[in-house]
Amino acid sequence: MRVLFLMIKENTNGNRTAKWLMIGPPLLFLLIFFVVPSLIMIVTSLRYPGEFGGLAPIITPAGKVSDGYGLTLEAYQFLLSNSLYAEIFLKSFGVAAVTTLICLIMSYPLALLITRSEKRFRNLMVLLVVLPLASNFLVRIYAWMIILGPESPLSHLINTILSVLGVAPLTLLFSPFAVLVGMVYVHLPFMVLPLYTNLEKHDPVLLDAAQDLGATSWQRFWKVTWPLSLPGVFAGSALVFIPVLGMFAIPEMLGGTGDILIGNLIKDQFLGTRDWPFGSALSIILTLAVLSIAGLTAWFTRQSGGMKYAE
Amino acid sequence: MRNRNFRLRIVATLVYAFLYIPLVIVVAYSFNNSRLNAEWVGFTLFWYETLFNNKEMLVAARNSLIIALSASILATALGTMAGLAIHRYKLKVLPIIVLSPVATPEILLGVSLLLFFLQVLNLTLGMISIIIAHTTFCIGFVAIIVRSRLQGMDWSIFEAARDLGASPWQCFHLITLPLIMPAVVAGALMSFTLSIDDFVITFFTKGVGEPILPIQIYTMIKTAVTPEVNAISTLLMLLTLAMIIIATKLDSGVLRGEVSR
């Protein structure tokens, strides 16, 4: 009995060492390089900006405690004082919403077709959706700079048609339209995947039952497939909406001078004007937006999941 | 029903075309004998020649390879531990900390690391800061791949080994590690491609010194667009494609081997 007890004890001791050998290194690394930097960002948003960018020094070169010492809500007040920033936030949400909607409209039929295809084709069809992600992000945007550029065959075609109709020629590139195309192109696979994963799990018996009860194909879709697919729709929407909200490279490369989103604003505060507190405040607001979207998605998913059992 | 699928098929074909035509165009114009990405003039390898004579581009490629190798080795080691720990121990905090960097918009990771490196570590931005930044978000991907492989496994084999007197270390390197090896290698390859392709986080943590591949491509696109960009894009595409194919082959290939055993 004692021997057994000792064995168990030794066992748990050994396990505890093994446990912390496993948990320790990744936890420590991410505490230092993810959690602490996030906290630093919060503190930075509450500090005074420096005269030449960055932060105000706590100790002046003369050795005195500077006026910039201490915390302030200045950056947030500045953010609220100018309606321009609210507009940019609103516009970013608008772009994210429209991108998500277009992705959903394009992805749903595709995901549905994949689930209805023969089993041996399904993996290949999914792989073909994901594969473009393997190409560099910049390359994918660059491709649209070529396609929408003024010398491209597409631009020529559209402008020839327009000139026949007597309308002034259009520039496709460097416009809100180009930004939207780029956003949809880069994020589309993220919508298809969760949709397919959800649709694949549906029991076909449900559709047969609905048909036996006299439901038309349209009714079968809206009363059976669509409500059951809502968790997939929400998951895909979050995966598209959140990264679009923080995107700065696509507006910068495909958009015109007026197509500024939150991401561009943040980028400029760190690599342009160097107003760190303001840039951090913008980042904090973006973080809060992302967290609330993630929370809402989780809530909606639970709601739609609960409905399934209630009915 | 047939009519419905027919309509779906048309939409699906259009979506696939939308996904692939842009990439085909980039590749095709890399062989075009014209400075403009407009008309097809004739076949040439001139742009690849220019590329291989571009000293700065070669340095950038070397730097990016060093960064991707270092970051993927670090991330694989840490991510494997995290994946094992998340699967083995019911912890609340670890999964949140490991997976958050994957779900966070890249710009936020970039900004917070930039502030951290400059304010707290007083580090001059460069290769080291980029390697750390890339490791931060790659850990999560490796952990996900390793954990999903562990999920399909029967935990009783580990208990059997322990009952038969294997030490925790023996149990790990004789049983656990060989079993998860394909996932570990797949995770390493994924990390490598994520690192070599990353633009946003690199952009924030790069500093001013060494040229890095994605930044170099970005500057080229922003300033003078020539088919040289198409050439480097095509080569990068081939590299990542190969990596991903190997990764998927590895994971599913050994899965089949396991069934036969």
C-alpha cells in the first residue's frame, strides 16, 4: 500500500514537472511578446505625445521630471473631438459589412454545390478554394492592379462601351470599387470554409421530409437549409469582417486618396506623423470593436444553435 | 433538382474563375516581352534574368529565408508544446493566449510589438524583432495542427506505456513525438510559408535596415511596376505551393500509414 502510494506520489511529481515543461515555454513567450505588448499599447494610449513624435519623455534631458509625465485621456478626447474620425470608423464598418455580404452571396452557392457533389470531388473543390491563399497577399492585390489598371484589356473594353454610349471614361483602379474587389478577393476563402463545414453536416433526410410535406425548393432552402446554416454564416462573417476592419494595405494600393480606413489611420500614426498615443487609442478602439464582434458572433451562434433544439 | 444544381454550377464556375484568373494573369505577364502589363507581345525570360541580377532583391530573399527559418523553428518548438499542453491539461488561459494572436487583426499585433520593442526592450528594429513577431503568431497555427492530430488519438497507449514503466521522457520521445511528427513537420512548413509571406507585421517591426522580401515587393509595386514584380511573385507562389503540398501530403500520408499498421 505504501509502495503504491509512493509510486503515485512520484508519478504526480514527475507529471507536474512534465506539465510545466510543456506549458511554461510557450506561455512565457506569449506573455512577454503578446500580453505585455497589448498592455503597453493601452498605457501608450494614455500618455502624452512627444514634441517630435513618439512619446513625451518622463525625465527631460536636463534631469527634471517633464510635463509629459503622467497619464491623460487627451488622445481619446482628440478622437472624439473631430467628426472626421467617426466618419472613418463608420466607413470602415460599412466596407467590412459590404465585403462580408458580397463574400456570403458568392460563397453560399459554391459551398452548397460542394456539399451536393460526389464525395471524391469534395476535397479537391475545397482545396481549390483555399489554394489562392498560398500565394503572397501582395501578389493577389497586385493582380488586381493589373486587371483594373488603365492599360488593361478590361478597362479598354469598359471604356469603349462607355464611349459608344456617350458616357465619360471610367478609371477602375484607385477607386472605392477597386478596394471592394480587393477586399472580397482576399477574404473570400474564409467565408467558404466555415459555410461548407456547416452545410456538410446537414442531414439530407430533413430536406426529403420537407419535400414530402409539399415544400417547394425555395421553401426548403429558406425554412430548412438556411436556418440550420446560420452558425456557419456567422463564423464565416466574423472571419471576413474582422480582418477587413483592420486592413490598410488594400486601400493603400487599390484605393484613391480618399479611401482611408481605420487601418490606414493607425498606420500613419506610427510610420507617418508618429503620434503614438493617438495611434494607440485608435488601436484600442479597433480592439474593442473586434472583441465585441467576436462576442456578438458567439452569442448569435448560441442563439441559432438553441433555436434548432427548441423547434 | 437538376435545374437547381445547374444554376449553382454556373455560380461556382464564376467564383473559381474569379479566384484564379488574377493569379494566372500575374504568372502569364511574367513571361511577357513588354514593360507594360497590358498586351501580350511575346515570350521572354528577361524579367527573371533582371530579377537574378538585382542585388538588393537577392539580399532581401536571403534575409526573408533566414527570418522564416528561425521563426518556424522557434514557433514549431513552442507551438508543439502548446498543442500538447492544451490537449493534455484542461487549462482555460493557455488556449486563449495561444490562439488570440491568430485571431487578432495583424495591424494590432504589429502596432503593439512595435511599441514594445521600442519602449520596453529598447531594441533596434531589424531581423530579431521580425523573427520574434512572426513566432508570436505562428505558435498558434502549429498548436492547432498538433492538437487536431492528438484529438484523433487513443490516450490509453500513453497510459499503457506509463504502466509498463516508461518515464515521462521515454513516453514523450518514444511514443508521443513519433506519433505527432507529421503534424509537427506540417506545422513547421505552415509557419515557414506564413512567415515568408507576411507583409503587415513585417511592415511594422522591420525598422530601416535590411531589405526584406515582402517589403521589397511592396516598394516595387508602389513605385515602379515592371514585370519583374510578376517574376518574383511567380517564384514565391511556386515556393509556397510546394511547401503546402508537402505539408498536406505529410499529414494525410502518414495517417494512411497508421491505419494499415
